[in-house]
Amino acid sequence: MDKRNDSSDPLVLFMPSGKRGRFPKGTAILDAARELGVYVESVCGGRGICGRCQCEIQTGQFAKHGITSAAENISPPGPKEIRYAEKRELKEGRRLSCSAYVEGDLVVDIPQDLQINAQIVRKADDGRHIDRNPAIQLCYVEVEEPDMHKPLGDLDRLKAALEKDWGWNDLMVDSHLLPNIQKILRDGEWKVTAAIHRDMNSSRPSLIALYPGLHNEAYGIACDIGSTTIALHLVSLLSGSTIASTGTPNPQIRFGEDLMSRVSYVMMNPDGREGMTTAVRNAINGMIENACTEAGINPTDILDLVFVGNPIMHHLFLGIDPTELGGAPFALAVSGAVHSWASDLDVHVNKGARVYMLPCIAGHVGADAAAVTLCEGPHRQKKQMLVVDVGTNAEIVLGNKDHIVAASSPTGPAFEGAEISCGQRAAPGAIERVRIDPETLEPRVRVIGCDKWSDEEGFAEGTAKTGVTGVCGSAIIEVIAEMYLTGIISEDGVVDGALAAKSDRIVADGRTFSYTLWRGEPELTIKQTDVRAIQLAKAALYAGIRLLMDKKGIDHVDSISFAGAFGTFIDPKYAMVLGLIPDCDLDNVKAVGNAAGYGAKMALLNRTYRREIEETVRRIEKIETALEPDFQQHFVNAMAMPNKVDPFPKLAKAVKLPERKALDPSGADAGGRRRRRNRG
């Protein structure tokens, strides 16, 4: 009997993978992970010596997953763990999964710093040039030494030197500097470098850091806090170059896969907000430490930080309860730009470092969408530009220099692999590209970590270490689109069971049919429910776009920019075949990478961009899709591929679209005839 199907056994949920199963009491966490295909490294073979299999047990009520995880649901530390903790370091809250045993329902977090086969966070800085006008200026001065006949304090003489040499008058001085100014001046033999912060020309300048002697480097952080991944860039404020980039899965994912489940967690757990705020800040501090180590710099040289994120990530990072964003009217605690101190947010950099957060556009269109807008600049265009940041919650901006509208659409995590039976996040071993032969219906795939297609020599060798483990977001789009183009599914998304006579990859699956994409261990199958999940997600996105087009009074867009880590790897042709985006000349559809992170970098390096986006956000018309009566009809039409009513003439010139036919979920054709299932 498969114990994972025994409902009397404890439920174990692994994060961030989201894989779950039921196991008898007394099962080692390591064994449960292996049975579910969760990668946990163990060099010593479970002897409790290497410490590579460390895990963390999360406690609390996880409503989205229907599980309550408690500390008493895992066995107490045994001799192996106690011995390891005495001889080596075992961080507080961590257990050795080889020596910790299931005693009840558990949520188990696999720490990212221990994952060798970790998720690839595909959010990189694209290296475009940005004109600099930073809020930080380094000023070297030689200060007059003390004189008994001139009873002026050391700080006052420093301020006088900065006014004389640099024109800085009416300087404010950060209080954390006061106890150290005399020592710094003497260490530098009265030659020092002052870091001055001035964001707006109307604001008073502030002395925020002081270095002995000539100090010729200052750094900043541009960070995009995504609901799934966090991307961070360490940037030289003097050269404008990116010194290091790093990324990590957002640790808040253990509290909920999507945004609303995280709001729900806050509502149901008294310390939920604090827990999620601490989790994201700790992750950011770890990323900063890693970036500084990679670049060989001291975190105290980081003086300015810019953060962007959707409204819920924005609020949780700032320590604000996001509960009001969980229901109408989706009220933001603060919508304008936020100016703060890094130390107030527990970010471990220079004590005087400043934080700037871009403004939020609306209750579900956040500072990340503002950063994407700043990066792509629809407000600078004459023609109609559509900008889509595809994530767990899609944010949409449409317009030109005359008028811009914006909205969000609840696509859910399906595009990122969640809710798909064989889906996974982008990691080595994940299928990322799919092509299906229209005659034989045989697939060929490409896998992350190998540059060969599955029908090319060298593929087996290239995937020997990783295997083929699942299907990531870009491939999910491609396989569904390819299934439509080859006739495996109808325009209504129903798998055609009659094709089982043509290919043994079409298999009966209860009352519906599935398509076998990969034969191996594990076998990867696209089920009817997977197709439906993608249809629901893409229909929500397209319906939101169509509403904005209605508000603009336009029937087409001139260009489309796909932003976000997911958008970066989408093939625009397949996105259009699926009906994810409206018809457009494919030459004018582009992936723009982590535009939110790049917009943050623009705001970091140039204060003018901060004023530009603040003014632009004030002019954007916000549309709440949930309140629009036409949304439901647009949604229903968008369930079809590419769309039930909207034409796609430009796509049809580039791609041969199949003739329309409709099947009901049981496999009957449009005429009502039952298609016989061939189980051969």
C-alpha cells in the first residue's frame, strides 16, 4: 500500500518546492524528501556527520495548504544531531533531516544556502547605460586643525570645509556620526571623505558617512522584491556599473504560494506579519552579504538603496500589515514614494544609508510596475505600448505620452510551474523548450543545464547529472501552444482522445485524456487539468489587457514588452498563439528581462528618474478589473486559443493556425458525437 495515499498518516509539505505527501510516523525527513523527489544533499549517507541535509521546520497554520505545522510534530533531537551540534555549527531552528522523524503534520523548509541544485533565479541586470545623477556624493576635504585661539568644534570646521570647497551649506549631520567624528578626523590626519545625501533639490543635504583619508568608492543596492524571487544588484554609484548580482527565492513562499494566501496567513496568525517581514529582510541581508563577498567590498560602503515590489511585498518589507489589501477597496497604507533609513528597516549596511522605494500605482499595481514603467517608458512614446510584468500576479500598463492606464490580473502561480502536475520552478533538469512534430506528435525538448535538444547527440550525457525533472514556466507555455498547433487540443483546450489511434502519447486519464511529454523517471504528462490551469491564467491576463484597451478606446497595440523573469524566457510567438497577449507584429514584441530591477537601478543612479516616475504615477489611470462588468465576458472569450472572438491577423501571417474545432471535456466533437477512446 502506498502510504502517501493513507489519509491517516501525517502530511509533510516541503518548501519552496511545494511537494507534499503522507508518510507513517517515524519516517525520516530525508527519506520523505527522497520519495517525493525533493533534492536534499547528504554526503555522509545519513550518518549525521556532514550536516548537508539540514532543514527547518516551520510552525503555524498554513491555510492555503490546509496544514497546521507544530514543533511537537517532529521528533526531538537525537544523539547524532546532538553530537553534530557539539562538534560543528547547527544554526538555531535547523535539524538534520537524516535524524529528524515525522510525528505529525509538518511544513519543512529546505534552506537555500544548502541547495546545490538550487533554483536558478533568472533575473539579471541587462547592462544598459544609465546617465548618473545619484543622491549620494563623495566629497574629500582637508579640515583646518584645532586652534586654541579659534574655539570652533571639529564638526563645525568640517562643515565649514565642505561649504568652502563643495558649496554644501545648512548641512544636517546624522546622529550616529557624532561620537566618531573626532576619531575619524584624527585617523585621517584631518583629511577625510564625506558622503552627502541629497535626494530632491529642495531638501536639506545630509552628512551620512565619513571616511578617513581619500575614499573613492560608494555603492548602492537596486532590489526587486518579487513574490516568488528576489533579485538584487550591487552597483557602483561612481561608475554606474553593476558590481555583483544575486537572487534567491522569496522565503515568504512557505507562508503562501500566492499573494492572497500570504495576506490570509497574516490574518490568521498573530505574528504572521512580523514573521514574513523578518523573513524577507533576512533574505535581503543574506543577499547583500553574498554580493559584497563576491565583489570584495565592505557593506559599510553601501550608502543608498532602492527597493521595488508589488503592494503586498512593499508593505511587508516596510513592516506594514497588508490586510487592507486583501479585499475591496484594496487600500494602500502608503502609495507615494517612501524615503527611509536602512537601519530602520534592519538592513545591514552603512548606518547612515538611505532607502528609497518607488511609488505604488494602485492597490494591486505596485512599485515594481512603476519601475517597469520607468524602464520601458510608455509615457515617453507616441504609439500605444503594452507592458506586461508576468508573475504570480500580472501587472499591466498600457498607453503613450498622452494617457496611460494600469491594472493587475490574478494569474496565479500556474505560469511559474505551480498548479501544474509536472510543473516546477526553473532549475537544472527542468524542461524549458518544447517542439511537437505535427505528423507523428512526437516531442523534442531542451532542458536547463544542457544546450542540446533531446533528439540531438550529447543530450543524454548533458542531462546525466540533473536528469529531466519537470516542466518550468516557459515550456508550459510552449507545450500547450504546440499541442494546439498540432491539433492535440482544440481551441477550447480539450485533449482530442481520437488521436490515441495515431500516437500512444495520447493516453486515457479517467474521463479525459493526457499527453505524455517525457518518458523517463519521472514520467512527465500534460493532463487536461494542466491545460485548464493555463487557460484560466492566460484568460485572466488577456481579459485585463482587453479591459485596458477598451478604456483607451483602441483595438490594437503597437508594441508589447514582456517583463519579469518569466517574461524573459517566453517565446513571444507562443505567448500569442496561446492568447496570452493581443495580436501584434511579432517584431514589436520583446522580452525586456527584469525591467523592475532595472527601473530600480535607474532610480538608484539618477534622482531625475525618481521625480519622473513620481509624476508619471500621479497621471496613470487605475482600473480595478474586479469592478468592471465586461471583465467576465472578456475572460470567457479568452479561454479559447488564441481567443473566441478577437482576431489575430498578424499572428496568422507568421504562424499557420489550425482550423477551429471544439471538443467537450469528454472527447466529443462539436457535432455531439462521442469520440471513441483508443487505449492502445
